[in-house]
Amino acid sequence: MKTLQKIILTVLIAVFPVIVTGQDKSKTTETVRYVTSIGCANCVNKVMTNLPQEKGIKDVKCDLPSKTVTVTYQKDKNNPDEIKKAIEKLGYTAKQVTAENKK
């Protein structure tokens, strides 16, 4: 019985830092949306292929009908201005959608 308790305790001690680290990463991500000049499926493909290559980018979603690009990124590795520049570097315009813009 004591051996089983030691095994369980060892597993909990080994797994706890992984759980804490995983929670910290979710707290450091942020999502930002841009209205862009993408106009076709090839444009979407170009953004979806190249933007994730930028540092700290975790997820990219493009919506062709609304011409929006939604990006989830790590706040400590990137920021909205740098992401905007990366979209513009691909040849598209990008304007960040904020709460003020939505109204």
C-alpha cells in the first residue's frame, strides 16, 4: 500500500509542473482581428501558409466573405502592430478591428 502511495505521489509531482505550464501559456495568448484586402481563395491560402511562420503566432483563421483575418498569438512574442506588418508584407492591407470599430 505504501508503494502505491509513493508511485501516485511521484506521478503527481512529475505531472504538476506540466499542468501549471500549460495553464500559463493560455493566459499569455491574445486574439486580434484585422479587416484585410484578401479577395480570393489564393489570398487566403497565402495568409494561412505564411502568417503562422511569424514568431508567436498560434492560430490563424481567414474569412473570405468578410475579408477578415483572426490571429491568436503569444503576447510575450508578438504584438498587433507586428502582425499587421506581416500581413502587409504579404501584399494586403490590414486594419485592426477594435471594440470602437465594431460599433
